Amino acid sequence: MASTIDKQQWSVFLGSDLQRSPEAAEAPTPTPELSAAVSPLTQLLLAAEYGMALKTSVAADVFGTQLTETDPEAIALASSLDLHAFLTKRLHAYLENTTPSSPSTTSSAPLDVLFVAVAALYAFVQAGWTGPDLGFEPVDILPAHIRSKAKDLNNQALDKLAVGGETTYHLSPQILFLHIARILLVDNLEIFKKDPVVAKTAPWWALRTLFLQQRTLEGRTGVLQDEMLALTNEIETIMTEEIKAENGALEAIDKKEATTRFLIEKGLILHWYMEDTKAYDLFQKAQSTSGFRFKVTGALGRRTRFQQFDTSHLVVVAESSGDLASSRPSAYKSKAGSGPKNLELKDDTLLERIEFKELTEGERERLGDLELDPSKKVEDLHPIDHALLLAFCLNIKNTNPAHGLTVEQMFPFVTRVLETPNNWTVYTMALLLRSRLESDNSRTVERGALQLQALVDQTKIEDETSTTRERIHHFFSVLLPSKWEIEKELAERYMSLGVARSALAIFEHLELWEEVISCHQFLDQSEKAKTLCKELLAKNPSNAKLLCVLGDLEQDPDKYREAWEVSGHRFARAQRSLGSYHFKRMEYELAKHCYQEAVKINPLFENSWFVLGCICMRLEDFDTAINAFTRTVSINEENGEAWNNMAAIHMRRKNQLDAQLAFRQALKDKRESWRIWSNYMYCSLDVGDFTEAIRALGMVVELRWKYKKEEDANIDIVDITILDRIVQGVTQDLKDLYSMRVAFQESKIEELLLGITNRITNDPRIWKICGKFYFWKKNYLESLECHLKAYRSVIHNPKIETDQVEFEKAVDAAIEMVDSYRNLGPLTYKDEQGQEQLVAKDWAHRSKQMLKSLIGRTKDTWEDIPAFEKLKDGMEDLKSEK
């Protein structure tokens, strides 16, 4: 039988009391007369009363709240401000001095400390993400005489939480709570693992702490990534054992929800680090575990007010599993009318939502197991399934190029979540995604910006719209940005709309000085930007980031070097900026050294690896370049330029098969790049992969044609050499890479030739190649026609009569055409009735007329040159022919 302690830790983790009805846990009264079945800390955490939880006697013992200034521990903390040593020592002392609990008790020392740490973590989330304001500061839970040093402790927290050369956002609200949570839940995780009960959820809380730490940093860091992935493996093992346990703390429905949450959270972490394929697999597993069913399909409807007919629109049809949908509804559902404000579109053309056509009974019966009738009221979903829809939506965004089709694919997911709001955090995330999707449409951009502003404002509101508990409940199941990130996004939206001064005000408020300076530059105030930067540096001369910004403004490499020194060789941005400075001036050895230093500190900065690879290509250090590009694509598999460069190196080294594979990966992201398709074409032909060479040439022709029309570029549409080699592969009966006869590609080659000749009709080389192909097919009539078109494309040149070179080309073309008539004319073909017919019965007459016409046209100009004599000799040869 599971212990009460075990049940309580899972109760807090899932956000609902496993022992009583959810309604009973809605608003517990924090008094000494709390129910004997649940500890006071448990009830406070379930009610999201984190301030009160951090002021309990347990918290006071752990944090030394009651210590006087004469206490040796307090004196040591005041002098060193080493919060890590102070809390670790008190944690050990509390666990050692507390009597071990019996299975029947409602609490234990490890559980109490875990809950205190969780309260600190949630307090940080409330301060920086969900709101409303906590009403107290982190130093209020520390010894009283330390509180005057709040600024020093805050700076220490910023410094300690910085990892891998990436700095923590310096205005992160109440960052000391995260520092405290990190010390207790991560740095002292092994202490919790010693307790067999608490060890079940402690690694999960540690994982959440690390992910929040990562989200306060300016960039991704591999140090935290490795720690988190190690923890996910531990949690997976724990969850497997917990699911198998027949008499554990979790019922079947709770096991399902806990497993689903774990898979979503792990998937979101992988998504953050751009491992989207793995993330998608986890989201699919979460969907299977949850029993959630959905499909994306089409339905007829009207999108505009004046539309007179129905058109097809994408729609998501979904339903939660019966047991999950009915489990503990009051633990997560919003009250009527609550939740973030959803602004109306109010457009004179677009409707607020698509008006779908109502289906008949017969049509509904043919739809299958998920009934699709968007005109009817949609069923509510469990918030965890809403979170899954948003996770799939994020995955679409991260694995597709930014184009209109992607937006159309994402919208149905967001719309489905917005149709049945039942959780503040999930609903907020859906509104944010909709705002982003509407940013590029002229009819929706205004609503998108106003909605973003509303989301910024809502976290300041007290519990008028929702309870703190509801805001926290599914926080870790979505990637809701922090308050400062949403404000920054709003400022960037203003910048995109040209509202630079409003953006400037927000950036100044957030003290994002790089963006502030960018705004000044946008407003043609470069000198003001420099002055501001120097004023800020005068107040804080050791600010490495500001030094780099000033270096950018003045293009002064010494500022980057100074930033590197004042940071204690830990600020990777300084080396990246210095490396970029040298790279632009083609000082490749210096640039290479800088970027190598940068990636040592933060190996997850994709652009650093990419630029390092480019530098090494210039230096012909191909081993280092291959390694750099390999690291680039391991971070972002969709970096087409990195794949392309890697392929170029393989081609240089004659590793054609490796090059072809790399080009294939590059084209997943760069399908519109005719240059990469061209390289892929050459590479495929070199290895003998005629199938891919044919496909690549077709894409090259299509993209070059489009590019030439749009840009009026002076480029050749068709690579004649490659086209000729492909046709030779057929006519010479060659075998491809897979030992298959190229002749099997006959239909694809013919389709390719038709596609080319439909676009280009005046290149004789193309028509001659077509003539060879049709001769091989024994389609002699078509072959002769191609040769004739080749001749016409030459003879129609008006320069023949004025330019000797062009005249000589025309003479050669005429003699070749006579040979084609002589060789193909006497051959036979079957007409539509199956009768044998000569290709050109009067081929000699045609040849004579052709030469006679050319001679008459050019006689006055070129009669005295040798090429004209060739025409007359040709006529003499034809006199004997009938």
C-alpha cells in the first residue's frame, strides 16, 4: 500500500489532491488545524500559496529565517554571501536532526524540504511568467540582517546561474528564488535520492529547474542540455517502475496523465534544442498514452463576409479519451468568463471564424470514427490534450520553412485550442501563437499586435481572471515565454510595423541595450547610440555585453578584447564579435582562433560553428571545416547552407557519395536554391545516379526559369553538357549506380526534354540532343522534326547577313540538316492507321530548297568566302538526288 507521503508528493506534482475531491483542495485554510490526512505544506502548495509555504517553520529552518546576526552561520553568510554553502549546510542539518517518519505520518523531512524547494521554484515562475505579483521578495525568507544585501545576493545569483558563456537576463524578476531552487533541487539532488519515496519525483523537479534556468539565459548551452537529458533518462526509469507498481500512489488515470506530461516536457526540451524529429516522436507517444485522438482534414466553409460559395479549409477534429476528460475537472477548469482576453478581429472583410457548411446525416455517417461537422459545437478537451495540440503546432513551425503554407497548417491547431478554453496558461499560449501567425497578414496584423499587448498586461492583473493555481497547473506542459520575453516580442512587433519609438520605450524599460541602440540606429541616431553606450559603461565599466555593443558601433576590436578580459574569458559573445571583425577583413587565421575560443565556451551556438566551418574552407583546413559543419547540423538539422558546404568539401575530396547525401539534406531546407540543385545534379551524375540527376536537372530548369523571369538575370536555363550526358546514358545503354539500365528512365527523360523545350525554343543544341533521343527511340519523324527546329533556331538569326561568324554557323547547321534529311528521310514509320510511311519522301527536294534559300539570302554579302563555297558544293551533291 502506498504511503501517505508518497501520495502527497504525486498530489503536488499533478496539482490535484489524490486523496480527496479536488474541490476540497481549492482553497485550504493555512491554519494549525489542517486536515490530519495531508500536511500543511501539501495543502499550501495545492492552493498555490507559495508565499505562505516559504514562511512555514520548515522553510524557516532551511533558510535560517530566524537566525540572529550573532549566530555563527549568519555571520559566515553575511561575510561571504555564499548562499550555496549556507543552504547546503542547513539542509544537511535539518535532515539529520529531524526524526525519521513512520509510514503512517503525513510528512517527512525529505518531503518537507522538497516542498519548500518546489515552493521557491513556483514562486519564481509566478514572478517571471504567470503572475500575479507575489507581494514579497526572496531575501525576506533569509536571515533578517542579510536582507540589506539583497542587491549583492541578486548579482551573485545572476553570476552563478550563467552557464556556458551565456549570461542570465539581468532583470529576471526575483531570480534569487531560482538560485535557491537550483541549490536545493539540483546541486543537492543526491540527498533526495537517498530517500526511496521522495526520489521518485525529485529528479523531475530538478529537470524543471534546469529548464527554467536555460530559459533565463540569452542562448542555448550544452552544459544544461547534457544535465537535462541525463535526468530524463532517470525519470523514464522511475516512471516505468511506478506504472508497473500495482499498489502505488498513482491510480491508472494518474499514471496516464503523469506519463503524458513527462513525454510532453521532454519533447519541449528537445524542441528547445532544435531536435525536432525526436521531439515529434515524443509528442506522438504522449498522444498515444493520453488516448487523445485528432486528425487534420478539410471542410467546406466561408472565410470572408462576401463569399458566395464554400471553399475547403483545414480543420482539426479532436477528442480526449473518456477517462482523462472526466478526471478531476475542477482541478484545471477556468471559471465562467475567466481567462485571458481574446480580442475580436473586427475586419470589414474577414470573418471572426470560418463559417463551416453544416453536414447532412448521410455525410456525417461517411466521415469515420472522428465525426467532422465544424458547424456544430465542439467538445471540450483535457488541458493536457490542448497542450499536445500546441506542441504539434510548434513542431510544424520549427520543421518547415517560413511560408504561407506553414501558417495555414498551424492555424487549425491554435483555433481548436481557442474554441474550448479551460486553462489560463494553455489558453494564453494559444493566443500568443495566433498573434504570431497573424503578424504577416495585413488584415490581421493589428489584432495580432493588440493581442500581444493584452497578454503583456494580463500578468499584472490579480485573481480577477483566474487563480494562481490555475495559472501554474499546466505551466510546464507549454512553452509560455516569460514576461520580459513577451514584452520584448511586442517591441520587436512594433519595430516590424515601423513604430520605432514605442519599441524603444519597451527596450529601455527592459534594459535591452543592444535593441535600444538598434532603435537609435533605425531612427538615424547613431551618435546618440554611442553616447548612451558610453554613459552606461561609465556606470558599469566591467559590463562585457555593453563593451561588445560599443565595439559594434565603433568597429573597434579592442572593445571586444576588453570585454573578453573583464568577463574572465567566459563571455563567448566577445570572441564571436572579434572573430566576425577579422572574418570581414579576410584575416582568417585570427578569425579561426576567435571562433574556436567561442565554441569551447558554448558549443551550442549554431552560427559560431557555421562561420568557423566557412573560415576553415577558406584556409583549406577541411578536417576542421567538416567537423564544424557536422556540429552545425547536429544543432540544427535544417541548416541547408551547412549541408551544402559539407557536400562541397566532400566533392573536393572526391567523396562523391557522401557529397550526394549531404546535398540531399541541404535541399530539405533549400528547395528553392537552384545553385544547390545544380551541385546536386553534378554530384549525382558523377556517381552514376541518373534518376536523381534527371530530377535535379528538372528542378534547375524550373528554378532558373523562375529566377530569370523575376530578376531578369543573365543565366543559362539549361546545362547543355549535363543534358547531353543524360541522353548519352540512354543512347549508349549505360548502367547507373544501382546497375540498372539508364534506358529504364526513358519516360522521365522525355518528360524532362518536353519541359525544357516548352520553355526554350531557340537553342539548337537542345533540339539536337532531343533529335538524338528520339532517334534512339526510333521515332524518326520526331527526330527529324527536332533537327529541323535546331536548324530554324540558327537560320532565324538576323546577324547571318552581317556577321561572318554567325553566317559560318548557319552554313554548318545547313550542311548538318542536309545530312539529317539524307539519313532520316528514307526511313519509315507507322502512321495512325498502322501503315508504313517514309519519314520524308521528298527529303532531297526539301534539302535543295533549304540551301537555295540560304544561298539567295547571303549571296550579296558572303559570296567570296570559303563557307559560301560549302553551300554551293552541297547543292552540287544534291543534283544527283531525286
